[in-house]
Amino acid sequence: MPRRLAVGVGFTGSPEQNRQTIEKIKVAEEVGVEAVFTAETWGRDQFSLLTQIALNTSKIKLGTGIAPVYGRSPAVLAMTFATLDELSGGRVIIGLGTSGNRVIEHWHGEKFSKPIRRTKEYVEIINMIISGEKLFYDGEIFKLQRGFKLLFEPPRKHIPIYVASISPKSMESLATCADGWMPIYWPKSKYREAKEFISRAAVAAGRPADAVECVAQLTVVINPDIEKAKVQAAGPISWYVTNMGDFYHEMLARNGFAEEVAAMRKAAETSKPMPFGTTPEIMAAMGDRMLEETAVYGDLETVAAGIEERRQLGVDLPVITMPQGSLNEVERILGTLVA
């Protein structure tokens, strides 16, 4: 039986590159990759890509990684996911998150308010709609009192919902209603502690201790040149710590890297990285310990061992970016990682 693994993709290139992505996803399905998650920012929408994937595959699960709980109402998301679940034969995973105030307020034009409460209400409302219930909901944000009901019956009465979260309050909230926790840049030595925290919150809410699985987005760089691999691996975390609001550097500070993130942010004032890149000064401030905790890099054998280590530390379903290269190279890499 293959080891659990998922891949993340986006629709950010040319139409031809998108066709190549679909072919890679078909290879991933063939070798036993469990799921594919689509990303969305301010480019092409993720549901068009998910529809293409659904029509070109038969087994791999299809998820959003993530769909923001702003910009689309919970009813629109429920209708969309139910339709995709029907189209794919019951293979959909709902991945939800908040994004951040810059994107929500200056792209979607909505006020970034009560993100944790909003996420919880989205989960509850979507669950109600998919289950076939009449929609009566009296929340802090949504008050839905006319009893609308989905006009078709999707293949499942419940579609798993995973929530992206890296703060204690949002982790506690998702433990009461979600099926999965989707962290990113989470230090590997803190997975067990986080899962225990979520498990306690789930039990306190009257749910099973194992109600929520860990579906973690991992930074993975496959490159036998270790020094180049380190720079590539440091790029995403450097950018998120220094340029993507407060959530990420605050999470890392809580988890034992307060000195490193403070030094990285100071270094970025005079050594600004390119998007999703780093600089020697920021890397020096980060240090090897933080990079080892938040990324997996090296040759394929080293990366495979690093992903397996995270499985042993509590990651139920690791998610990596779709590998680059030819279809044969993708088959070799993904086949090794699930073997």
C-alpha cells in the first residue's frame, strides 16, 4: 500500500503549461498519490482547474488548498463543492482558510473581520447544505432563516473539510468542527504537541480524540547540490516571515524561533528578498536550525527520509508541490516518495 502523499498545484502558467500539469497529475494518480490540492491567489480561479482534473482522472482526491472564506459565500462554496463531488464521483476535499487582510480587503474588497468565527460558520453552514438539511442558521455573522435546501443530492452527505490554521485560537476552533488541520511552515518538532492540543479541544467539544487529521504543506526541494538546495528551501519561509503579514512570524516565535524571526525581519529592512526568495543576510539570521525544522531539502533519498520523519512525527498526509521535470522524472520522484 502506498505511503500517504498529496501534491499541490496552481494554474499560474500558460495554457500549455496547464495541460502539462494535468498530465503530471495523471502520473501522480497512477503511482498512488492520494490527493491533489489547488491553490488560488489573484490569478486564475482554482475551481476551473479542479474541474479539469476531475474530468481527466478517476481515483485521486481533489481539494482546495485553500479556498478563502471571503469572496464567496458559504452557499456558493457548498454548491460548487457539491457539484464537483458529483462530477468526480465523490472525490472532493474542502480546504478552507482566511488568507490575509491585504488580499481580502484589496482584492476581494471585503473587510477582514472575525476570521476565526467566520471560518467556523462557513464549516457549519457548508456541512448543513451538503447534508441536505434545510438551511436555518443563527450565527454571529450569518443569519439564514428561510430554509433553503440544496436542489440536488450530492453523492455524499458529508464532504471532508480541512482548515488552514497556525494560531492557537483557530486550531482550537477547527477542532470543534473540521476534519483536518492544514498547517504550513510548522516546525517538525512541534507536530505532536499541536496534534495533542487539537485532540484535547476536539474531546472537549464532544468529538473523538482523532477527529482531526494533520494535512501539512511541506517545503520540499530536491537538489543534490546542498548549498543550492538550502537557498531554494529558505526562499519561501524567508518571504513569508518578512513580507506576508504577522501570522507566520508570530507562529514561529511561539514555537521557539523568536530570535531568528526578529533577526530575519531586521535583516529584510536593508536586504529585501525578491518574492519567494531570500538573501544571504536573511539566511544567516534564520540559521540552520530553523531551516531544518521548516523545510526538507537535498537529494531524493534525503527528501524521502525527511518526509517519512514528518509522518512519524504526526503528519498524517504530507502535501508537497508538484515536482518539476519530465513526466518520467515526476513518476520517478513521486513513485519513490510513496513507496
